[in-house]
Amino acid sequence: MIILALDTAGVDCAAGLYDSGRDTMLGEASDMIGKGHAEHLMGIIDRALNQAGAALSAVDRIAVTIGPGSFTGIRVGVAAARGFALSLGVSAVGVTTLAVMAEAQRLKTPMHPVLAAMDAKRNEIYLQAFDADGEPLDEARAVTVEEAQAFAATFEGEIIGSATPLLKPDTTGDHANHFPISIVARLGAASDPSAGKPKPLYLRGPDAKPQAGFAIARV
């Protein structure tokens, strides 16, 4: 099965083509752009396909990161995945960014549970724990920094993600959130398409809200 994996949930805009039968990445492309995923995604996909020497018609499934992450970026990726799936007549599946982070860490430190923690700002952290086999131990959720710190204090395993310095003050190194496209592809290959079409995973409401009192009354 050939998987087209997409990631627009963070600062990266990435696409990759994965052959699940051979467990091989055929081609991948990624740019750290911060914003502007809608303008860059199709070019990134073209680069990945060109590197793989494959046509879009070869794709059997689409996998896409669904969040948590950038509100706008997630919508771009999910819309593209569902559009490609519809036009190609294939299934599309969603993969959470927390699961991708946890799986990337699990490959580095096998046999260790992983706590994926993303700094959501505004005194909140996106949090989810996974066992040593990569299975979730709880639901992805947004909690206060204090609640996350209390949970992390009793967690026996690896802690990863941009919120790590908030949970382990003595930690060093780079803890930026990145979602390797090869991991997105592999998790997408293992996902069940019967779970339904991918949709954004938003753990809290958008920052932008309509102003009250300025609507024009219907007449």
C-alpha cells in the first residue's frame, strides 16, 4: 500500500510517500515555513512525488496530522487530505501530533512509556501519555501547567515536546515540536480507515472570536 502523508499542523509543511509493503519511504519533502501552509503544500507534495518517481494516481491512502497544533495549518492539511481522497477514490486517515511525537521518541528509547507534552501557551499544555508499545494510556487533553506538572511528577517514562522545560526545569536541549513525516506515514498505514474521515483535533476553542453587539439585526 502506498501512503501519501501530509503534515501542516506545526511550523513545518511536509509530505511523504511511503510503501507499507516494503516499510520504505519512497520520497519526502519538508520546509520549515511557520505560516502559509496553503500556499506551499501543493509544491511540497510535488517535490515528494518527484523524489519518489511516482504519480499521484499510485496513492492508496492519505494520512494527515489532525492536531493539536496550528488551527489554520490543521484545516489546510485536513482539507487537502479529504480532497485528494475524494478525487482518487481512496481512504483518508488522521494521525494526532501527540501520537507522532510519542512514536518518534519510542523509536529512540524502546520499552519506555512516553508523555507527549506541547506548550499551548496561556498557561495550558496539550498532554497525552503512551505506554511502551505506543498505545495511548489516556485521551489527548488541554490542562493547566500546574495540572501537567502534577501528572508529570508521577509519570515513569520519557517526557517530550515543547512543554518539557515546564515539566522538567532542569532539562536541556531543543524541545521544539516536530512531526516526522515518516512517522505520520507509518502510523497512517496502521490506522483503521473505518473510523471515518479525518477531522481537526482542537483541544480548545479558537483565539479569535466574533465581537458581540456589532451584528446587524435582521429586518
